Amino acid sequence: MSELCPRFEKAMQIISKRWVGLILFELLDGPKRFSEMESNLPVSGRLLSDRLKMLEQEGIVNRNIYSEFPVRIEYSLSKKGESLRPVIEDIQKWADDWVTPEEVEG
Amino acid sequence: MSELCPRFEKAMQIISKRWVGLILFELLDGPKRFSEMESNLPVSGRLLSDRLKMLEQEGIVNRNIYSEFPVRIEYSLSKKGESLRPVIEDIQKWADDWVTPEEVEG
DNA sequence: TTCACTTACTTACAAAAAGTAACTACATAA
DNA sequence: TTATGTAGTTACTTTTTGTAAGTAAGTGAA
């Protein structure tokens, strides 16, 4: 069993959970609503709901309710979530440099 | 369905696959053998084998065979793999800043 | 010459997570 | 009271993971 770095392991556990990267990518662009993310991302409502709940619990995402009609709920990044920007940007840079369009198709 | 950025999606698909982050973390320290990684990481042989095969196919990891006795096989990062260093280092930085020891326990 | 040893995997099967589609809850508004 | 809009949840199937035992190839010892 590992002791390479418990904090790194914990961080990877959160970040590498399926769809979390894409959700963060979306939210780095600004606050988003549930339905907006659902239609922008190839993720189902079931998992989007799960992930947002998890990210909220981890203190990475904030959930804001606006009592309008119809009700509006916005998800945004906390300071902890916003701090992940360099990670996402580096992945974007790596993708630009190393992921070819062919790979994307196949 | 999404069109946010096909390359980013593909990159996340690779990087966020379970155990890939930890495997890259290990390999950034230098070439490693199968059994070495198996004992350093909390991953089973079955999945380690799967992941290394996948990373080799993606051109991120190189597999070198040394015909000694007993046979020695080393895994190392390609240039493409080495380029992921900033990503892993940023995750490490984020973990140091935001992941508390309590979170690691629980 | 057959049996054990070492590394590097592979197989088989049970458990957990993800995918899909239909359904619910709450607050209007007509 | 029926319909509409957002934000989910439930029930069920498929895929992925976890675990433990087994295989393969190349020595080397008896």
C-alpha cells in the first residue's frame, strides 16, 4: 500500500472522478445552472447531480438558490474550486500540444 | 452533447481514468518496474496492467524489456508523458494548499 | 529431466459505479 | 384543477473495478 503522498492521492480521488474535469472546465467560465451544464456536457442528470453534490461537500462548488419563478439554482466555484484553474489550464495546454484531431475522432 | 473542446475531453478521458494520476506521479520520479509500482501504489496487478497498456497505446508510457535473468521490464514516460509534469505538479500544489490532513483520514 | 523460482502478467468471478429513461417535487399560472 | 418549468430522483441494465488464484517464459538446482 502507498504512502507516496496522502494529500495528492486525495486530490486525485476528487479530480479524477469521471466528469469532474469537464464540470470544473464549465464552471471556470462562470456560474452555471443545472440544465445548462446538462446540455453542455455529455453527462446525464443522475451523475451531474451526484458530482455537484460531491463537489459541494468537498467545498469546491457553491450552490446558490434564487427564489424566482421558476426557481433558479446556480452552481459556482468556491475559492478552493477556483484554485484548480491552473490544473485545468495545464490540461488544456497539454491537450492542444499533444492530442491530435484523429485521436479525438477514434 | 458537448462541443466544449474535443481535445480537452480526450485529455480528461485519459488523465482522469482511475489510477492514471498516481501512475504518472510514480513515473515522473523515474523509470519503474511493474512489481515496484504494484507495491508502491494501492492498485492491483490487473488494473496496473490495463492502465500501463492503455498509456503505452496513447504514447504516454514506454515499455523497455531487458533480457537479463530474471527478465526486467521498465516503464518510463515518453516525451508526451513527461509533458504532463506541470499538470501533476499543479495538482500536488493544490493538494498541499487545500487538502487537509483530516480530509485524508476520513 | 523434472521441479522450483522469479517476474510479469491474465483469468474468472463478485461488487461497485455508470448509463438510460421514466418519474417526482415544488412553485406558479391559466 | 390542469399545465408548465426547473431541478432533480428512482429503477433497472451495462460497464468497470476489486480480489484472488492461475499462467507463461526463462533460468538453475537436484
